[in-house]
Amino acid sequence: MNIRYGKSLKLSSLRIGNKLVGEKHPCYIIAEIGSNFDGSLIKAKKLIKLAKQAGADCAKFQSFLTKELLSPTGFKDKITFQAKWKKSVWNIYEDAELPRKWHKDLSRYADTLGIHFMFTPYDYAAVDILEENKTPAYKIGSGDITYLDFLKYIARKRKTILLPTGASTITEIRKAINIIKKEGNNNIILLQSVTQYPTPIDEANINAMVTLKKKFHYDVGYSDHSPGILIPIASVALGACVIEKHFTDNPKNLGPDHPHSLDPTNFSDMVKKIRDLEKALGDGIKKVEKSEKHTRIIQRRSVYTIKKIKKGERFDHNNIKCLRPAIGVSASKFNLILKKRAKKDLVPYLPLKENRDYN
């Protein structure tokens, strides 16, 4: 198991499958396919392939059985979001189930493409299937952050846990972390998330991700349900090492997840911008960059003669001046050169050289 850091914010890397994830590694990007396979194994495979082509590190689904997740009577009273669906909550969930007999097939298919395969488990049997298929990590559903016995079961698998914090308080997050740690697993990445689909931009609260990092001293990421690609890119700029974004072949398709998902073109654009941003963020060390070495000479000044100067003549403001380019003594030494004497006769606009032109 990876050893985490103590009080400081110096983070250690975690492993998700064959990839290292953390501050100094490329952002791990998850294409959340969810229910967008529309009940078709062929389409599920198609979406995995499209996710790989779009640059995702992982294609993720959800593994649940409606009867193990919902109360048969709990949603009979109209709930606000249910009124927007033409079917009952129970039927919507049944339609979105990923048949468990497909899990192994999809996992093997993803492996042939070189993309990680993961799904969010919602019951103990799903966790066992994940283990059988050598899942690279566990992504918890935000709604299960208070399902502490379930978190214990997952923690014992000793894999990296992606813990989203949608609709959660700091106290609830702390309890979940403590439960996982008590099982000997400290491999946790906290994900800021808002569980409204789609998330209003003004409620994305990316800075809450930064707060989680400072408060709990874990790497962080963002599980995003907002429109477009602004929030993922901004999150990476603020330190996200994991991004999860819903993925589909066509956002206009019918289904609960399609409308707030990115198509392959937009997902690929997001990935490219994230990779470009990572390059732009750099290593944080202030230095003269390779591209600056020439402009450093062009834009800086050095000390030049501005008229004929005879051997032994003193330098002063009337016969030397700081001009571009910097091919002689640095302008920073101008005051040190004043009142020194020329070693030899000097022509106008000669860049002065130390130990050659004066003493």
C-alpha cells in the first residue's frame, strides 16, 4: 500500500492500474458512460472504443440491481425530479441496469484497447465482480458516502478509492475517510462534485475542491455534471488529478444521462485542452525557459559607449549608456563602471566587456 504524507501538502502518488496518479502526474480522465449504452452490449463496446479514441484513461459504467438499490414504495410519492421523467423512477433504473453477465466481456474488451474499465458498484456482489475482473480502482457513488458498512467492505480491497463528495458536509466526508482508514486503506482521492444534473455553473464551487485538499491532505479531483468543458479544465488548473465527465455518442439521444454528456468530439477537445494546460502549468520552478534565451539578450540592456573615448578617460553619463541588446556588461553594473577608466581608445557604440575595455 502507498504511504501517504503527514501534515504537509507534499503528496505521494497513488496507483490506478498501471498509471500513477497525483500532483506530478498527468490527470486521470474518466469517461462516465453510465446508462448511455442504452441496453445494448454492442453500443457499450462502441462507447468504450470511442472513449479510448477521445483520450480517456478509463471507461466507466455503473453496476446496480434496481431491487438492491431502491425501495419498491419509497418513490411512490412524487419527487421533484421524478416529475420530469415519463417513466417511474423504478422503471428508469431498471432500464439503466448493466447486465452483470456483460461485466467480464466489457472488461476484457477494454483491456484489448488499452483503456481501463471500471464501474461504480452499488452492492456487495458488484464489488466482488469488480475484484474478479481486477478493477484498477473503486469509484464510489456520492449517494453512498454515508453507507459506512459498504465503504468498509470496499476499503478492505486495498485499491485506490475515488470518493466523490456531492451533497455532502465536511462532517460526513470526515466520517467516510475515517472508516476507510480504519480498514488500513489510506489510498483516497477526494472528488468535488455537485449532484444536480446538469450542475449550474454558479454552483460548481471548484474552490471547494481546493478546500478538501487543504483540510484532509489528500489528492483531489472533480466529478463534473455541468454543461461543456469549462469546469474540468478550471479544476485541473486548481490541482485536480482526476476528472470524471459523462460520455455519449450523441447527447440528443433519449435517456437520463445523454443530455449532460459530452460527445466524442467535445470530450476529445476537453482532453486536449487538459493536456495542453498540464504542459502550461509546468514544474513550478522559476527559471529562464529555453524559448527565452534569445529574447533575454534582445530585450535586456548592456553598457555601451556612445562617443569616442580615449585611453585613460573616465566613464560618465556623457560617454556611456545602457542600450539593447545585452551583448556586453549587464546594465545592472552601470553604476560600478562609472568613474572607471578606459584601458584603450574606444569607438562609439561599442558594448563594453569586463576585463577588456576598462579597469
